[in-house]
Amino acid sequence: MSRFVKVQKGFNSDITVRGQKFHIQTEDWGQQNPFLVSRIFANGAVLKTIKTPYDLVLRTGSVYSEQAIKQALHRQHSTIIDTLMAGAMP
């Protein structure tokens, strides 16, 4: 059985790319629903949802460490921002 720890809930960022405003929200859904979920919003509507299972980015033996979750959460959020800034949609 995996062990989970509580970490930072998520990140929120507002960016403007070529005059278009985006809000990026990335959350850790926690041990009951082990996913990192990012949503890209424009004008209040969800344009895209990216849902990544813990197992794809976090497994270190049978333990999900607080540091690994925090790093994966930040990495996913930053990657989405970088992709949008480059003019592409993830």
C-alpha cells in the first residue's frame, strides 16, 4: 500500500500571450484521487484539462514523497506556461 502525504494544493498563474489572457490552475487532487490536474482557462471557460496520474510522475518505490509531489506539481504547471508562451496549446 502506498503512503501519501499532504502537500501544497496547487498553483495559479495569469499570463497574456499575443494579447490573449489565460489563467492556468494546477492542483494536487490528493490521496483519494491521486492525480495532478491542470486547467487552462480563457474568458472563464476551460480550454483544456491535463490530468496526470501520480504513478506516471511520482513513484519512488512504494512511497509518494512530499518533495516529489511538490516538484511534479510545479513541473507540470511550468511546462504548461512555457508551452503557451511558445504559442502552442499542450
